[in-house]
Amino acid sequence: MLIVLALLAAFLIRATGYPRFTRHDARVGAYVLDAVQNGNWIVQKDSTGEIASKPPLLTWCAAAVTLVVGRASHFALHVPAAISLCATALVLLAAGRKWWGWRAGFFAAFAYCVSPAGCSQLATARYDGVLALLSILAALAAFRAWIRGSGWTWFWLAAAVGTLAKGPLAVILGAAGLLAVLWERRSGLPLPLRGNHFAGLLVFLVLTGSWFALAYGQLGQPLIDKMIGRELVGHAVGQADGFSPWEAFLPPLDFLVTFAPWSLLSLVAFWRVWKRPDADATLRRFERFLACAFVAGLIVFCCAGHHRGRLIVPLIPFAALLAGRELADLTLPWSRRRIFQSATALIGIYLVGVVVHAHFLLGQSQAVQESLAARQAARLIAERLGADAPVTYVDSPFAVQFFLGHVRPTVSIERAAELLRGEDAAWVAICDFAKLEAALGPNEGILREVLRWPETGEPWIRVVGNHPWPSIHEPVVMLLGPLRIESQDFELARPRMPYRGEVELSFRGNAAQGSLKVENQGDTEQVLKVRVFDEASPKTAAELGCRLAPGATWELPRIRSSRDLMTQAK
């Protein structure tokens, strides 16, 4: 309860602090809205059309929280990583208590939580904390199967779920500890690997293969190019970042910092496993299993071409268990009461540090200032224009759309300039105003500013158009990905744009006087489904649809009444 309550308090403190919408939050936030709004649950894209670089487990978890809460928020994005942190701590508590006693388990969980690695998982929508949980679960299942000679299905199940979180690294980290089998040969009491893997492998292939087959069916070769080519292979061999030899020394340094101060105890534990192994055969195999898992994983990260301090997080649970045993030995003379009093005092200091960081120090960072600006800009747009206003997004940060609660594909400066040159009313959200003026050329004088943020001084973002806002009973145009939508006396609600499915557009307005026109400006066919809600009978919707070839246009037929509209739909 002490561990759970401490993590809950830290998470609430961080959640109520300054918003820090990082680029990782922006990516996951776009994926979540793509799943919830567009129905793209198998594989997602962000607002620029870039395919997700990782499998969708984290997106699914955050999307589930979003559906429960009712809207996208920082809370929904960060809950999966925070729950994974708490679950990993409880797994360490249970594993340490089973093999070395409750003290070792408690200190392992405590060290993992009260560390930079634990704190970072409360404030960022990242895959690493989820991978850490599934890697330690897979590893413990592998050790159990090694000792018993059966039960490999649990290992493959955990590895499959981990693969859906961050690729096949979960299999490597979960199985790396089995190198202790070779180490055990020197003890004179070798324990070879036994058991049948058929059922487990079948489970692994069904879970991961089914998802990949469905994802490939939706996106085809671009999925392989992104997830396997650029991410998996590119990060492994250094193509993504430009590998230099000295970076191979970064993972050990990252570990010392990310798990400080407990990383020093882990080094002592590694030395002890090597020099003075436990006399009990099972305990000796367990400590060697943990040491092999950590060292082998560290070598993998050192050899990879992609180095970031956060990537080392999935290895920390292995080190935390060994550090927990060292702490248990050091505090052996202490009573239970003294241990919990000391832990409570350290947790209090930790929570004070979280308060100072989340509510005071973070306010000076550029990421927080941009997040605050995006939130204020979104509020201004929602209050003055409406959350579903016909605004085309150009280069505005995705955080603005996230705080508005929707995702729309962004368009290039050139397409935005072409849209504004037209006679129909159009508005765009832009940050680089000078670039838009340059793209308009002699037509830059047509721009009219609708709103800006900040409202005084140099603006960070503007909404500008070729007509003043609002445009009453005049045609209004906007760009939605490859579609150019022109409407009069109709308002577009949240669109749905599933991949290789129907683009669903819902309009509400005066069907007798209004007009609708949708043009496909892309290079592929679009399947269009339009729902029209006539204000004369708002509870009744007419559904119309067609296939739009590149360059083709669909137009709502002229009607005189709701009855005519329903007749056209039929």
C-alpha cells in the first residue's frame, strides 16, 4: 500500500502541474485520436500522415482511458505508463519476496519507483515503461519454466504482448537471462532447458502475426518501410541517427544516471553474483539469470545505433531486484518499523521534489511554454470560432488540435495558399506567417486575421483567411487531407477517415437552401460517405455516398425539402 499510495500521489501531483506536451505526447495523442475519431485501431497515423513507428498496445491503452474519461487529455495519455510503473513495482515486490524475502522485494520496488526512471514514467507517454513491465514478466516466466522444465506458454504470451508494445525487443530481453544456463555448467550442477515450446510459439505467432497481417492489409508496403525498415533495422544498425563509435558507451552511463542512486548498489550486486554466488542452487540460478538478462540487454543497447537515455528503462527491473537484495542485507539489523519509517521519510522527500519540479521548475521550460500557448490558442479557437470550425491546419503544432479534441490532416503551405486564392471563404491556422505570405505572392493582401495568440506582441499562432469571420450564407471551403470540401449553410462535424475504408463526413444545416461539394485532390480513389442532417428534422439523417476518382467531384443534389433529401438518399 505504501508503494501504491506513493505512486498515486506522485502521479496526481504531476498531472496537476504544468502541462508539458512533448513530441512523444504529440505522437501518441495523434495516434489515440486517430483510433478514437477515425476508427483506425489496427495501425495509426499522425496529423502529418506519418505511420506510427511502434505497434499499437500503448495507443490502445490510452484510447481506452480516453473513451472512459470522454475526451483526450494529458491524463489519458500518461495513465498507461503510470499503471505500468505501479504494476512493475508490484511484480518486483512479489518476485523479491518469493526468492529472498519481503525486505528484498520491498526495496526492489521502492528503488525502482523512487528513481529518475520511475519519475520519468509519470510524465511522458512513452513505450519504455510498458516494455519494462512485459519484459520482466516474460523473464520471470522464462526462469520459472527453466527451473520447472515446463510452462513456456506464459513466457511466449508475455513476449507476444510485449512485442505489440515495442516490437521483438520484448522477446530478447525476456529470454536473455537464459544465458545463465551456460554459466551454470561451470557449477557442476547444470540444469539444461527442457519443455515444449509449440503451444507458446503458436500463441506468439497468432497474436503478433494477426495484428501485423491486418496492419499490412490496411497500409501495405509503407508499413514495412516504416516499422521494419526505418525503425527496427534503422535503429539497430544506426541508419536512423548516424551512429558513431563513442555512443556505444552511452547506455552504461545512462543506467548509472537513470537508476541513481541505486545503480551503485546494483554494481555491488553484480560483483557479488560473479565472485560470491549463493550456495543454494535455485537462488544462485536466479541471481545469475538476472545478471545475464541485464548484461546481455546492455550489450544489445550498446551495439544498436539508436541511443537515448530512456531506452535503458526496460533493463532497470533486473538491476532493481539485485539492488533490493543488497539493501535487504545492509538493513538486516533494522526492525520492520524502522524500515517503513525510513521509506516513508524518503517518499516524503521524493514527493516534495515532484511538487517543486512539476509546479515550479517546469514553468521555465520551452516545452511547457509551447504547451501553454497551444492550450490557450485551442481555447480561443473553441470560444470564438467553435471546436469544429472549418479551419485548415497548416504548420500549427498538433497540440492545438489535441486540446480541441480532434485530429485533422495538415496540409502544405502551397495547398493552403491555393485555397486562399479562391473566391470562397477559407481560413487556415498558421505559425510561419511570413512563409504563407511568400507563397501567396502578389495576393498576400487578401489575408485577414481572425485571431492570434498571444493577442498582444509577436503572435505564436494565427488563424487567417481571405474573408472576415464569420461568413454568413456564403460558400466556405476547407481542406481535409486529399479532400477539398465546399459547403454553404452546412456545418461539418467530426469527420472519420479510416484507411482503405469510407471517408465519413457528417453535415448539419439547411438542406433546402444549402449546398455541398467534395473534390478529391489526391492521387488515389476515395470512398465517400456523407450524412446530411437537415435542421428541419435534426434527428433524421440522409446517407449518400459514392466513389471519387482522383480529380472527381461529388455534389449534393438540389432539393426543396427533407422528404426530397431522403428520396435522394434512397
